[in-house]
Amino acid sequence: MFDIRMGQGGEVLMSGRLDASQSDAALAFLNGIAAPREIDLGGLEYIASAGLRVLLLTQKRVHAAGGRLRLINVRPPVHDVFHYAGFDKIFDMSRAP
């Protein structure tokens, strides 16, 4: 199961599994936000390559508008996927405590 919503502080909260079956809905949600600044991945258990694509497209859109996107509370298994894909060099990320 996957959930994406706005947090009380204006951050985007993701939880569950972001895979190909959820990527279109996630991209549509993120495209509906003018300039997301932070995405909290603390509840994300798994991310597939389709999910990485969603975040990359969002980052490119935010960057083109002069903004900056930060991924926060990235859990170790999800961080490993970013690392193996080389995306840890592309995204500004902070690991979960």
C-alpha cells in the first residue's frame, strides 16, 4: 500500500511502497504542488525504479523553477536503493535517525 499527502508543516509525506503501480498517482500528486520543498520518506518502506523516476522528474521541475527539493528521513533500505542507483549524488537527502 502507498500513501502520499501533505504534512502539517507543508512537507510531502510518503509511506508504504512506491512502485510502478503507484508512480502515476504519486507524480500527479507532486505535479499538483507548485514547488514542493521537502519530501519526508520516513514512512516509505520500498522504492522501485519507477518511484525514483517520479522523484527525479519532480526534482527537475522544482529546480527549473528556481527551487530546491530535499528528501528527509530516508530510511536505510530506501537510502541503499538511492545509493546503488547513484541518486544519492543527485538528491539532497538526510537519513532517518
